Amino acid sequence: MELPDMLAIVRELGRRDSGSRTWHYPEVLSSLESDEFRKLGERYLDSTRIYRKTDRPMFIDKMPNNFANVGLIHLLLPNARIVDARRHPLASCFSIFKQLFASGQAFSYNLDDLGRAYRDYVELMAHFDEVLPGRVHRVFYERLIDDTEAEIRGLLDYCGLSFEERCLRFHETDRAVRTASSEQVREPINRAGVDHWRHFEDWLDPVKRALGPVLDAYPDVPRFDPAAHD
């Protein structure tokens, strides 16, 4: 599921100084001791235990907003495997724009905001790649479709898991899926959604302008000049 537990810890840390109206995250992290990080990590594992119905050693928290907290996750859960699933910028932004979210995704209702949000995401992940090399495994949507087994094997290898043929038949699962993609995961891998955004490209100019060099460079990451970043 998309679990709220890590975001709850972030909110708590951001308001650590109850007498101030200032948001203190991530600056507050520099004042924490290693034991505090360990306790917060244990708290996360305890609070998410309610979602885990088996004694299997690994589980998935697929909350997309967690990308902003990769550094914190690294400190709290040093054994966690962090996966960045990335899709073409216009495909991703269009998919978000046409989805009505219940809450928490305020940037998704404006095309310019969407493009800026995606650009900020790419820039932040590039930063984590630099300061935490090898810590994040990246899966590209298009590559997954073109060579599904190879991408799945690479992901499982990163996670320290063995390959199973059932990974290629994920759509046969009878488990409940409580996300906006609940219907898509019941279908085999296909290319139906790869270029769907192109039917609406004439209306996506605000996204293109906001994305800037991120759009042209995909799937590579452009070199960023922080001084020029608005």
C-alpha cells in the first residue's frame, strides 16, 4: 500500500519546536543523534506492522511522496531498499493530471505546477544519486515494458531476492490493491499507456515549459545550475 507512516514522522520532525511556526525539516536532522534515528526507524516498523499479514522479512511501502525523504529513510532504515520508478515526464504528468486524488497532491491540478514538481523531483533524485551513490535503484517504465524479465531480475537482484516466474504473472494475483492503479495491475504488461499522452500533446505546452531541460534529457538527467533554478 501507499503508507502514511513515513510522512507522519516527517510532519512530527518538522514541527519539533512546538513554540515556533517555522518548518524545521530537514534542517532538524542535523541535531539528532544516531540513537534517535534508530528509534524512529523502529517506530516506523512497529506502526506499519498492522499492514503486514505474514511473517515475510520484506514488505513494500509504495507511497510516491517518499521520494522527498530518501535521506531520512536512509538514516532511519539503513537496510531498506529504495526504488525510484520513473516514466517519461509528459506521460507521467498527464497521468497525474487526469487522476482526481483524494488529498495530498495539490500540485496535480495545474499543468505548470506539475512540470515544476516533476523537475524538482528529478533534481532531488540526482542529488541523492550523488551523495548516496548506489543507494537508489532506478526502474524506467519504458525499459520495463521493452524487456520485462531483465528489469525485474535487476530489481530483485538489488533487493537480494531470487527470481520467480510468478513475477511475470503478477496480474494473476488475487490480493486486494488499494491504489489508483488497481485496474492496471490486473492486466499483463502492455504498451497501451506508453504514448497515450501524445493524443493530448497540444494542451501540454505549460508542462513542457516548466520541465525545461528535464524533458529533452530524459531518461538522462541534465546538469543543474542551482543559481539558475527558479
